[in-house]
Amino acid sequence: MRQPIIELSKVSKTYYLGETKVKAVDNVSLKIMPNEYLSILGSSGSGKSTLMYLIGLLESATFGKIYLNGQDISRMSDDKLSSLRNQTIGFVFQSFNLLNKLTVLENVMLPAAYLKSKANFDVKAKTMDLLNRFGLKDRQNFYPNKISGGQQQRVAIARALILNPKIILADEPTGNLDSRTGPEILKLIEDLRREFKTTIVMVTHEKDIAKRAQKRVYIKDGRVVKKYL
Amino acid sequence: MNQNKFIQLITNALTDFKKSKVRTILTSLGIMIGVLSVVLLIALGLGLKNYLSDQFESLGANIVIILPGNVFNKEAGPGGNFGRGFAGGAQFESLGANIVIILPGNVFNKEAGPGGNFGRGFAGGAHFDEKDYLALKKIPEADYVVPGFTKSGVTIEYRKAKRLGTIMGTNTQAPKLFNFKIESGKFFTESDIDRRSKKVALGWDLANNLFADRPETALNKTIKAGDERLQVIGVIEKRGDPEIDQGVFIPYTTTFGSLNPDKTFFNFALGTIDKENVEALKTAAKATLLKRYDDEDFTVTEQTEILSTVNQVFTIVNAILVAIGSISLIVGGIGIMNIMYAAVTERTKEVGIRRAIGATQKDILWQFLTEALVLSFLGGLVGLLLAGAIVLIVRNFFPAEINLVAVLIALSVSSGIGIFFGVFPANRAAKLPPIEAIRYE
């Protein structure tokens, strides 16, 4: 049997908002296989984003275990987790999260700055290749706030791909895009999955988008439920 | 962290600063002013100390005196009144004489610490007189005994010209002991002393000023000092020492009138040709004076002792100046910390993004620390350059010196302050939970 690339075992995440205890993720178990296309569907405040950040190693679980390629991440140091985020995971956010003080080119290359050893490929060449492919070559020296939302999201995707990650985590990637650009971005992500054999986890509150995935997980009040609404 | 990465961090920091120039300048301003004030204070303190040391070395030591009041007498030039007292431009080494100086009061009271009794000694000590002079002359090791009566700020007149000068009552050994040459005319003689004749030699500047830039014309002219009419018989070569250059050298006996009604001496300078005799001379001088005075009432010392005391005093003064200047450095550092804290809050989102794409806590820490370091280093550098420029200007009218040690200290302290005050905000940035940082709007 193939090993899941990510496995969540009875994971819970609890926050304190002042005195109030909030269970954002409650006893979730989940297996994500390599090259799988999974969508996590839930309404606002359902805990779906928290779940994604747990998968993305940005958040640690209060209870339960998270395994990445069979390894328990709760025992990993900050350096190790950062390194995994750097090389194994690519994030695509709803609000793009590009650094406005860096150019498009610099934004795409940024993850390489945090490599602990020198990249075994030409980062600049790969950046140019991705920008070219995403139709952003003539925008390489622009600052992100000078290009359109769709272009910004493509820059973010290029940044996510630069170090050949195994997993792309997309948090409402079309949320800030218009009805024409949104589907374009989705198609781009899906094409990349086929081409680079990456695993895709997409968080969304839109059923139509969730439907595009091979596998869907519905989240309500932090729990995995059988049916969405 | 390797060298390339550090250079990259510095480049990134500089790029960041370029995008917020005004804030960068304002932030560095505190450090800049701090470094400026520390370096300037060191430069002035050091300059003054060296200036005084030089003065002592060329003047001879009994001039030591830190008198109350007008230290920076404009007429006398910087440090002019430090040398009040009298001893001419002594260059002992060239003369081969070794000079022992006798001062009123116990200047080097050990219990009072360095410099403790300066001033008090002179104010409260013995008033030497001719009896002491004659007694000291009997010491076999004393090849020279030069009494000093000094009265400064005396108006010297020639016709309509008026200048402030210093009356210096002394004897015929003074030129030889203190090695000053008579440029024109001659110095008074023993018989002038015996006859209390009103013949004087003028310092070069005084002669030059009173006689319309032709000091040689002063000879045989009659000048007025207070109520006394005095005949100029000589002009002393220019020494570059305001005390001597403004001096009116007069037989000490002649001062025993309206100029010196109490018939006192301020000090004595004793010289011995053989260096080996210095200790014996000191001992003998002390023994002689102890017959009339208490130990507390006079000081027998050498140039080197006074010099080292003055150096000690100035080391302390400089330390205090630096401490005061350092306050502004610390304030500058706090300014940097304040701005860095604000920057961390403002850039929380950036921290979150960087963490998401793989930056470790250390990467973030170094990023902010480098910015603080570069800010304070640049501020320090600018402060240093400004201080250098100011010192170059100030040097024209006040002794000031920048030395390498001060420069290195200023730069390393300002960088150190950057690191010290940068660590806290940088650490806060590093410890931001990535998830909260990235959600921060």
C-alpha cells in the first residue's frame, strides 16, 4: 500500500479567545495520497483554513498527530519545519501575500533565499521559465501592486512552484479574483498538478470549486462531516 | 550564517531603507547625534589634555596651576591662564638643568586624590618671601633659584596704546633656567636687582602690540604699569606661550612697592645641572621650608609629577565627558528600538509570508537585527564624519584631536547599541506565530 503524503490522526486545535475556548479543529483524521487533488469545503469560520494551516506546518496541533511522509511533525524543530515548508510545500493564498517592496521576479525567487544549501538548479532560469509560461515575462520588474489580481495570483503560484514542492496548499485561491480570472487560475493549478505530479489541497467555501477535486472533505464546526449542508 | 548571506541581508536592509528614506534618517539621527557628541567630547577633551601636556613640557612645571576663573582668557589664547605663575618657556632638556618647583600649599595631598588640593593649596598655602629665597639659595645642590612673583591682567601703557600684560618679578637666572633668549636689548642685571631699578624686558607680543608691530623700537622707551613707570631694556624672543609673550619681566626687588606691597613670591623654581641631584635638591628644599612652614603649606614637586597629576585629572574629566555623551547614544539606541518595534508590528504580515515560504525564526531574527545594525552603523558613520568636519573647523581656535581609538570606539559602540537595542524587536519578530502573522492585516 502506498504511504499517504500527509496523514492527520485525531487532530484537534484549540484557541483561546480571551477566556473563551474555541475548538477550531475537532478530532479530524485524514489521509492525503501523493498527487491527490483534495478540496476542503466549509463555510466561513468552519475551521477549514485552520485545518489547511495544520497541514501546511504553519500551525501545531493541540491534540493528535500529523505525519508528513510518515514522519511525526510534532517532534520537529522550527528549523526543520521551516525547511519542510520551504521545499515540500507551496502556499497559494486568497490575498496573494506577495511582498510589495520586491519585484515580481524577486518575489518568485524569494523561497530560494531560505534554502539551507545551494539549489541544485538555476533558480533564476527557472523563475524566468515560470514567468514566461504564466505570461508574466514583461512584468518581471514590476512591483506586485502595479499588476492585476490575476497576474498577482499567477506570481504567487510561480513562487509556490519555484522549489518543486510535493504539495500545493491553496486557500481560497480565487476568492479575490473576478469570475473570468478565477477559473483560469484553477485550471492553471490543475494543469500543474498533472505536469509536476504535485498533491493539491484546496480550501474553498464554493461547492462548484470543490467539485473539481478528486476528493472532497466537508468541514463544519471543526469536524469532518459526511455531507456539506 | 555564511558571508554571502550576511551581505545579502545587508543589501536587503539597504533596499528596505531606500523605500523609507525619511524614517531611516530620523531613526539614525539619534545614534548620529550620540556618536557626534561622544566623538566631539573625546576630541575636545583629548585636545585640551594634549595641549596642556605640551604646555607643561615646554613651560616647566611650576606653572601648573589650575587657577579659578578665566581659563580661556581671550587675550591669552587657549589655556593661557593655566600657566599663571611664572617660569618662562623652559626647555629643561636643552638646558640640561633639572628643575624643582616650590609651590604654596600641599597640592599633592594624597588623601584628597588626584588634583584634590589644586586651588586650595594655592589659596590657603604659604606666602613665600625674600627670607625663603635667601634660605633656598644656600642649598648646595641648587644651581638656580628663581623666585616668581606674578601679577596678571595688569594694564600696560605706552602713550595711547594699552594692553593687558603679566608682571613677572624674578631674578637674573630666569632666562637661563627657562631658556629664553633676548631678541633685542638685554635682560636686567644683578645690580638692577640691588638698586631696585625700574628696568624691564618685555614679552614679544606685548612689545609688538604696544609698539605698533615694531617690537625692536620698544628699547629705552618708558611704559606704564599701574602706577609704575618702567624703562624697557630688552625684548624676549617670541615663545608661542601667551604667558611669556605677554610678560613684563622685572627685578623682583622692584616689585616690592606698589606692585607687590606684601613682598611675597608666588613660587620658586629651583634648578640643578646634574640630574642625579634632583632628589637631594627636593629633600633639601623641603627641609629648608619646613623650618618656617607646615608640611601642608607648600609643595615641592617636579614637572613630571605635575604632568602626571594633570593627566590623571584629565583622564577623569574625559571619562565624565564620555559618560555624558553616552547618554545621548543610549537615547539614540532606544530610538532605534522604538522604531524597530513599530517596524515589526507594521511588517507582521511580511514576517508571516516569509515564514510560510520557509524562513526560520533565525532568518527573521537576523533580518531585523541586520537592519538595526546597519541603521546604527550608518548613523554612527555619519555622526563620525560630522564630528571630523567640526573638529577640523574647531581646530582653528581650540585644541581638538580625533584619534583612531575614539573612531573605533564610536563605530563599535554605535553598532553594539544597534545590536543591543535591535535584539528585542528582532526577537519579537522571530517569535511571531506564523499563522497569526500571515493573517495580520
